[in-house]
Amino acid sequence: MKIKSFKIILLLTVMALAVSSCYKRDTAYYEDYDLTLTYYDNEFDFSSVGTYFMRDSVGFISDKIKEGDKEYKDFYKKGGPSDQILKEIATNLKSRGYQRVDSMNNADFAMNPVITFSTNTGTIYYPGYWYGYPGYWGGYWGSYYWKYYYGYPSWGWGGYYPWYGWGGGASYYEYTTHNLMIEMADGDSIRNIITWIDQNPDPDWDEAPQMRYYWQAFIDGILSGDDSYDMDRIKNGIEEAFKQSEYLKK
């Protein structure tokens, strides 16, 4: 299987986040750091398949949100993010000519959406600037200024003498990212794995049948805390993934 090189919309990096934190909200937007990647098997004929199976909820992985938490329940509530993501995927597939079926038994392929919420933390250290540092006020200039204009000897600090500078500091940051992964997997390979698992109650996964993927999308972003805004960005990412994938049609 050959994977065609992906298209990067905008690279999300910690450095970019650190820089953006120095600016007001009206000069840097969360969507500026959204990222959409797509991969596909360029030897596969996407018009050769027509039906797909997709389960009734999005997979959920988080290092911060636990099952039973309010955020977890809100994600799976009726009309919540899970339902909206599935609807967005299904709408795009329908527009490409693919039909959703209720069982994996007769599906040409399966769509597997999984979202991950990951908390990122760190500390940025700022260096201190001290007396005598090149480019900053030196001691003699301050002393001379006071002596020349006021006629008094230096009082130990002499105006700007010596300039003791700033000892530096640090700032702590924490932000949460989301990654929505959408996998389009071959139906026969999934059924082979299901059969293999049924026949091997204590499976050695190194011997598992190979899964074949036709297409994958990864949609990354930084959570803003505004659920409606974040959901719109995820939907836009799904739309972008399909825009990148004109070959994906019946």
C-alpha cells in the first residue's frame, strides 16, 4: 500500500502557541492553529465500493476527562458532539455517493471516528538582565548624570547606578488539544480480524490478520473552552478533509 504525501493546512506547534500567548485575542485565533491531514491508498479505486458501516458513537480517549464526568456525558448526549461528528461524516459520504448500512456483515468498508483530548503543560523560562549586560544601562552613565547636573556624589545607586536589572522569571502554560481521527477500512479485512479474534480467545496480536486502510483523516486543534466554537472548527476540519479528497467518491 502506497500512501500519498499529506497536505498540511497549518502546522500546530508549541512554539506557535507560546508566541500567540503574547498577543491579544483579536490578533490570534484558535483556528489559526487548526490542522487537517489526509492519507490515502493511491492504488485503490474508490468508485469500486458503495456501502459502509459506521457505529452509532464516536470513540473517546482522554487523559483528563473520565467516563462519567460532565464533559464525557455532554459529548455523548443526544445532539451532542458525537452525534454532530457522525452526521457531518455521513453527510459528506452521502454527497459522494456512498450508502450507510446497519451491519458490518455486508458493508464494503467501515468508517471509524475516534477523538482524543490531550492536556499539554509546560513552563517557559525568561532570562534575567543584569548590571553590565551589553546593550543595557551601565553604571558610569548614571553616576555621571547625577554628578553633572546636581553636583552631589553618588548615593550608592546614583540615579541609574548601578542598574541591577531583572532577575528573570517563568510562566506556566496548560492547554488541551483535540485530535479527530477518521479511518476508512476495508470491510473484508475487518471481518477477517473479527473471525480471527473469535477463534483465538487469548490472541497474539503479532499474528493478527492485516488491516487494510483506504483513507485516513486527522483533524487537530486547540480547545478554546467555547463548545459551540470548537464544534464548528471540528466540522470545518471534516469538510476540509473531504475537500482534500476529491478522489473519494462512488
